[in-house]
Amino acid sequence: MVDVPLSMKAITLDLLRDARETVRTSPLGVINTPMIPWCQTTLPLNIPCNIHIKLENMQRTGSFKIRGVANQFARRPKGAHFVTMSAGNYGKSFAYASKHYGSKGKVVMPETAPVSRSTLIQNFGCEVERVPTTCLMNVVNRCVQEENMTFLHSYDDLDLIAGHASLGFEVLEVMPQPDVVVVCCGGGGLLAGVAAAIKLAGCEKTRIYGVEPEGACTMYKSFIEKKPIGMDSKSIASGLAPPFAGTLPYELCQRYVEEIVLVSDEEIKAAVSTLYRAGLLVEPSGSAAFAAIANDRIPDIAGRNVVVILSGGNIGKDELTNFPD
């Protein structure tokens, strides 16, 4: 018999459904985002499958992260002093929730994250400290030990992953038995939550793929090493470049995810441009899953019903000038 880690035993369909209701009724105003066939966009796409896109770029605060944050904050004491680490999207949702709940917050960000993201977080009243990626956890630990802050993890947290699972349930409301679901992967929280929701809901035949940038492939390497690992991650998709893969996300992905595939930064840039021409404003991190489909990284999709998660749309006008027409 395979020994199931205690953390895995905590992930049940009832727990995910309970979190889904918490997210749905959250005072943070989480949106049940549209999922539409690609053919409803303004751009033809020469891919022989039935693609549906889940528009999390239209989510409140601009990304899926608010889902996990809504569940985290609902299960934490109000008015606490929290610290987290984020390249931008989690930090933005964290800061938005902190303001709503009257909590103090600090976001430790990698120096490589766009400055515009830091500004957004500060505008919600949260402190920001920018440090080298390899120093993120050291600074977080200092805040916990010296300033008595409570750490909220941006991807390796049970409540967060359960909140993200709400996206998986929404996919099944529109397409009850998808053949393939493609999700971006940074630390793995979104991929783990979506995969767990879909598989535990009974879609045993659905193939779920995670997508990482070549220069930030911690989960891909973790699958090879058979344990969560870290690396000096670098990618234009800063939201998919954490210092290490999450332990619980790794365990869930090992159980429920078919494979992790890689895309280059150039392919991600091209995906951002293609989506923009189709009338969709999607950031590099949010475009990775689409890049995998557009560059034939997902096997056996001809004639299949394929769901692609566009996970975020936080990209500024200044950043868009760096992408090809």
C-alpha cells in the first residue's frame, strides 16, 4: 500500500467544497469568471481541438490569487500582522484583503518583479521590501522572529490551495467532463487546487497539465528528483518564478497532474501578443498555459475538449511595449 502523507489526507472533496462556498460568499467579492470557447474571440487559431479559455484575467485584483486569499483570511484572526512573499499578484490580493479586514501587512518581493506591482501593493496600505529572490525566505523569517508577524504562504498553504480549488469547480460547471485542462505553475498552488478539485469530483479521465517557464521550472525538476526542490528562477513570467516548489503542491501534483511541460520566454511573449490581438489583456504568467497549447506542448489534443486557464491580467502599458506585434 502506498503511504499517503498526512498533508494529503487533509485534502478531501468536502474540504474543497467548503472552501469553495467560503470563496463564493467572501466579502472580498471573488468573481465567477467567464469561460468561453476560443471561437468567440476575434482571432482564428489553427489548433485542431475545442479550446475553452477561463478568464481569470478578469478576476478581482486581476488574478486567481484572490480565491486562495479569500479562504486564508476567512480562517485567520482579524487585525493580525501578516507577512508574505510575492512577485506581485498574491501580494496585490493579500494587500486588498488586509485593507478590507483591517490587518497590517508586509509583502517581501523579489527585486526582479516589476516596480509597478510594488506600487499597487503600497497603494492598499501594505509595506513592501524588495530583496534578491534567494533572500525571500530569510527576510520573511526575520519578520516572524523579530517583529512577531504571522507568515501567510503565497502557494504552500492548505487553506490557499483549497481556495484555488474553487476555480476547478467553476470549470466543471461549464464543462462537466473536460478531456484536458492546462494550468500555469509557479509554486504550484493553483495547479494543485484545480487538479484536486477536478479529480476528486470524479473526472478520473481528465488529463491535467502544468506549464512552467524553462528558466523557472522548479516543479518540473521536482518531478524528476521526486522531491520539492529550489532553483535560481529567472523568467519574464515573474509570477511563475518562485525560489522553490511548494511541498503540499508537489504532493498533490504528483498525485493528480499528468505532466509538467515547459515553454520558453519567447513563446510566452508571443502568447501575450496573440491574446492581446484576440482582445484579451493577459500578463506573461497568465499566458503560459496558452503558450503551451499554441506551441504543441500538450499531447493528444486533436478533437478534444481542452480548458486553458488564463490566470491573470496584471500588466501595465509600459510592459506591453516589450512584446512583439
